[in-house]
Amino acid sequence: MQKIKVGIVNYLNAKPLVYGIKHSPIIDTIKLVEDYPACIAQQLLNNEIDVGLIPVAVIPKLKQHYIISDYGIGCDGEVASVCLFSEVPMEQIKKVLLDYQSLTSVRLIQILLKEYWKIDVVFEQASKNFRDEIKDTTSAVVIGDRAFEQRHISTYSYDLGLAWKQHTGLPFVFAAWVANKKITNSFIQEFSMANQFGLDHISTIIPSLQCAYYDLSIYFTKNIKFKLNNNLKLGLELFLKKNLSIL
């Protein structure tokens, strides 16, 4: 039987899900591909993988999509690892550099600047060393593990998960497990069990990870919401509607 190709992000926020998959029987039936979010999304679009933990902003670009399982990466307020960083207050920002590793966060900051903060800025695609350019009136969206470090560097930080919550009253979903073809129910059930296994072993996972800039026990149990409940799904639905309006 041909193995199902599963793409997953290699950020800290996905470590519990990675752990669950790697330590469950399902690992023998899949080929696991690890990369950053935008790359995993492109692989799903190119049909190079079958399932991916992808930025939800990519969903409308897929010819067909199936959200499998109720697991993903979300938040209900402060997410800590997705922020806009600057050296000046929000109202003085003139340019926003967009993290090349992200897609959902790029759309999210565009929505928030237009609807919530109500300021006009110039958007620019960021290069690999873009954090060095955060100065004067140039700000940047930084996501993932690098955002933890940047919180200790920049004068101002604006948490995008918190801003979305304040703007809409809803939680936010950054990534979900999405397939580009129909997947059997038996696989989805086993896949969901593997995800839950990882969540059940967060206390085991944390000591094996290195993060000098943030308390991972708080991050995994307070900031990140791995189970996509009804409120998170409502937040996802609203984001996808707003996302379509700026495509």
C-alpha cells in the first residue's frame, strides 16, 4: 500500500502534534515531510503531499480541500508567536515587512491594519534577514520560534491573535490539517488519535525542547489551542470570508 504523504511545520507550535504522530502506529503508514508553513502549503497545492498542516489562508487556492480531524493550530487571545514588531507606536508605522514563511499571518495583518487599527501602510515581501530591517517606521510580521526572540528585541510588539480577538470577539485558527483529496475515515480516525496522543504527552515533550525566550508550558497549554472547537471554527469561517475580500 502506498504511504500517505503528510506535511507538517517544523515550528515549536506543532511539536506536540509531531510527537503524537511519530509515537503512534500511524507513523508506519505515512511519509512525514517537515518544513515551514508556506512551503508545506505549496507542496499540497502541487499535489506533492496528500495532507498538510497548512496555513488556512491557502484553503481557497486548492481545487478541492477536506479539513480532516478537529486538530490544528489556533488561539483564543494572545498567541505569543505571531506578532507585528516595530520601534515606533502603531500609528507611526509606514512600512510592514511580511514574513516569507507565512501566508495566514500575512493576510491577517492586512485585515487587522485595515479594519482594526485603521492605518495605511506599504507592504513589502521580506527577505531572509528581514528582522534586521525593523527600525525607524519599518515594522515586520514575525512568526514562529523567531517571534519569541524578537519579543525581547523590539520596542513594540502587537500580538495578532489578541488583536483578532479584540476585533471580532472570536478565536483564530492559523493552521489546520487539510487534504487535497478524499481520505478514508479509518485513516482520519487513527490520525486524530495520534494527534491526541501528542497532546496527552505535552509534559513529556517540553523537557526535550529548547526555548530560552518563552515558557513552553504556558505556550502549549495557554496560548495555543490544538483542538478546533465550534468557536474556533466560527473564527476560521469569518477569516476565510475576510480573506476572500482581499484576494
